[in-house]
Amino acid sequence: MGIGMGLSMTPATGAITGSLPREQQGVASALNDVTREFGTALGVALLGALLSAGYRGATDDRLHDISGPLADTAREGIANAVEVAGSTGTHAPDLIHAARQSFVDGWQQAMWAGVAVMGALSAYITLRGIGGSTTDLGDELS
């Protein structure tokens, strides 16, 4: 991921700022930074929500032997599940295993959603092409 970002971010920033007159390059650079930061925050929030929903859904399927407030606490997150495992007696190893597997399931769900979004964006960029879009930015900043 670092190699990909390193190879794409610097040329993209250079293309954005280089397409504008010198007096507007600061604004273009700031706009580039804001969109990158906003996209990162939005991506983390959406993928985190998918991970959490996937975890909860998977724990519902796996925690059928444990009920009550301990199971409810375990469904809130993997850290909570590990914390309450000691209070479940003989079910502790099963609870920890279920929480770990549920976390992996939620993680996979979130990562596949990320792959789908990146695939769609890659297809859009490939079909639309990159050329011509930087002049629109210069027109909007004028």
C-alpha cells in the first residue's frame, strides 16, 4: 500500500498543482490535501462500520450457547469478548474463539467492500481517462 501511495500521490499532486498558474497552486495543493484527508476519514469510518456490523452478525451466529448480559457485552467488540470470557466459566475458550473468528469475518467483509470500491474507481478512471480533468479544476478555482 505504501509503494502504491508513494508512486501515485506525488505525481497526482504535481499534476494538480502544475496544471494551474503559480498564484493558484497553493489553493490547489490545499484542496488536494483536504480531499485526501476527507477520503481517508470517510473510508476508515465506512470500513470500520462494516467491520463492526460483520463482527456483530458473526457473533450472533456463534454465541448461541452463551446468553444474557455477558453475550451482549461480547457482541459489542472483540476486546469486550476477551474481557468477559473469564466470567463465562467453561465457555471461555469457545467465546474467545468465536470472537476471534467473528472479527476475521467482519474484517474480510470490510476489506472486500474496499476492494469493490477501489475496483469501481479504477474502472471509472480507466474508462473516463485522466486527461482533461485538470483544466476543469483551474476553471473552478478562477
